[in-house]
Amino acid sequence: MQTQSVSITSVTLALSVFLLFVHTAVSEPPASPANSAIQETNSLSPEVSKKIDDAAMKMLSDSGVPSASIAVVKNGILAYTKAYGFADIAAHRAATTSMIYSIGSISKQFTAASILLLAEEGKLSLDDALGHWLPDPTRANEVTIRQVLSMTSGYQDFWPQDYVMPSMMKAASPEEILKGWAQKPLDFEPGTKWQYSNTNYVAAGVIVERLSGTSVLDFLHRSIFDPLGMKSVFDCDSSALPVGAPTRYQRYGLGPARPAPKEGKGWLFAAGELAMTASDLARWDISMINQAILKPQSYREMETAELLKNGASTQYGLGVGVSLVNGRRVLSHNGEVSGFTAHNSVYPDDRAAVIVLTNMDANRAAVNLANKIGEIIFASTGNRDSLAKAKAILVDLQKGKIDRSLFTNNANAYFDKECLNDLASSLAPLGFPTDFELVSEGLRGGMTARRYRSKFQKKTLEVSTYAMPDGKLEQYIVSAE
């Protein structure tokens, strides 16, 4: 089962020739206090939509992934849903946004939310010893529930592989999994290291069931899915996805996409048992942005990166990765089960989210596309002039030319004779840029800092600029990416 992380050519000739993409309107669930904000009232601009579509089509072509279903939240609402490629290659059955995909380990944040809801009810504390509820795991009285949820417990992962082993083709119970892996010696002292482990979330799921008196899925339906109108949620641990869902695929090297096996019942449990549409996962993301299900303090607990005993950040909260990307707080997680990979990124402070679901395992297409879509939706809408100017300056520098009226005195001093000669002699052989795009934009020292990516036929460069309030450039530095 794929771990969380921060960031393989065509499937077949048929895929590259007949690649399809479908845009389906999102139907709204009945209004409720938790989901009333979910309205498709705001679509992306044609320019942004095309960039996303182009990125998705390129991802399918480059990676060999058969299909993808995406959802984009912007300004706190579901702004864009689209499906691309084939749900079934042999049948040439196009993917649609109404199809459910397994989301793998993205399921963990729902299990963590269940624990937090039980804590809100006073049934447990995050700092309780695991042994209070599960006495059998190794050193259970020295490991806390918080350490279990934050992957700092030391319990060994029962499924680090990106394929299904023969033993996993047979059914297993949570108790059998815990006996096989949670009763081994700890891989490290609790709280001293971070190690992704599905075993942690099997333990968490058992606690949810014992304290709630119901199954994890029933608890989630009552507490989260039903209030949010998430009607497509399916338990892919109990059975294969229903007829009409995407076919699960795997790939050996650069070979063709082949149907992937289904894990035995019980192995996914609370660590990766959920399947749903991209738009339903977006409903959950919007509830995180609006803090609609948990109490504010619970969201704080969930979204705060755990610190190790030496003070180092794990960059992982409770079921979600926690990071800064271009100055934006991001809560993210990958997901993988046999035949499916997925990625979910929530930008709570920007009221945005990106979801990418795919039907092939053991690849990074979902996370790469989600990151690319994030770059697209956060690109400044007012940067056309600065983009064109930055590109024109680069082309001039390839010719040994410079318009000094565009620069401050400091920058003009930087562009001395030696600098201009080195730039011209090293950049001219690259030819004209095939692509020039803005990668990031922020503030630095009272200036607007921008980073561009310039692609040539055989080389990619990075251009870093600082623009003064009057538009003049204080910095323009070209370097290898």
C-alpha cells in the first residue's frame, strides 16, 4: 500500500490513438448544514481548464496510466471535475466522473477523524496508551494513540510492497494482522523516528470499532459520509468494485497495462478500504476547509505535524502529510491499493483542493498531476506581462543583448561584460525556448519574487526574478534546473 509523500510511456497504441476525456456535471446532494456550501457555481476559466486538460492528457500518455478522474476545489467550492482516458482498455470504455476509484491510504484521514470524534465524545484521549484499548501489541503501554496515528509508534508496516503477495490473496482479520506485525519488536523507540506503517491504522480501526460498537464503515457513514452527502462511498475491502467501475491495472516495466489482482478480504480495513468518486472526496476536502465535521481543536490536532523527541518535524499529522509548498500550507496524502493510485491535496488557507484518482498501481502519475494542477490553479492571473517580459529578456540574453531600462541599478551592475558574455555563449546553443512558464510567485524583501521554468529541446533552465513595485527587475538569474 503506497505511503504518503510530498512529489512508463503509452499503455497501448489504442490508448494513444483513442484517448478520451469526459466532463460530467456534478449532481448536488440534498442540502444540509455540512454540505450546503458545496455548489458548482464557479467554473474555471477556459484557459485554466485547457491547461489542466493538457496536463492530464500528457500524464496519461507519458505514464501509461489508463485513466484519471480529477476534481478541483477553488474558493471553497467544487469548481471542476473531469475524467480522462479509458476505464477499461480492451472494451474502449471511457472513464467518467461518476465512476468510483479506490483511494487507498487516503482512507487513513477518515480513520484518524473517527478517533478524533471519539475523543470529542470523551471516550478516549490521543495521549492514552494504546494498551488501554489494545493490550496485546508490543509495549502497548508505552505507545500512545497519537503516536499510532502519526506513524511514530515503531510498529512495523505489514504492507510496504507495491504489489500483492501470495499471502495477501487470502482473507485476514484485523486481529490476525496485529498478531503478525504489531507483536513484533518495535522498529524504533516510540516517538524517536517516523516510519509509514499500515499496521498503525489497523490498530486505530479496531479501537474505533470497540469504542463505537459498530464497524468503521458504519461509524464513518453516520458521522461523516451521510452528513456530507457522500453517496458514492464503497467498501472495497469487502469485495471488488461494482460492475461499471474502472478496471484495476498493473504494469511490468514499460510493458502493456494488465489487469491487477484483488487483495483478499480484510487486508485493507481501516488503512485503505474506501472507494469513491473524485467529487465526493472533494466534499470531504471542502468540509476540512470549512471545519464542518470536527471541532476546531480536533482539526488543529489533525493538521499539526508531529515532532519527534529530538524536536525534528515528521511533516505528518494524524493521517495527513503537512507541508509548505511555495509558501502555501498543504495537507496531502497518496493512496495505493492493487490496481489503483490516488493523490489528495488540500490547501486550507487558500480554500482549494486537488484530487487525482487513477486506475494503475505502482506509479507517481497521480501525485505528479496533482502537483501540476496545483501550479496551474495558483498561477497569478495578472502575470501575462511579466511572463512575456521575462521570456523576452532570456531570448535577448542568448543574443548578448540587454535592455537596461528594465532593470534597477543593482541589476545593471550584475550584468557586466563577463556576465553577458557567459550568458550568450552558454545559452545561444540551446535555441529558442519550447516552453516558458511561471512556477511560483511570492514576496521577498518588499519585491515580487517569481520563479520560471524555461524548456529547450535538450535542456531545462530556471529563471529567478525579483520585481520592484514599479516593475523594474532587481534580479534576473538564469541557472540549470
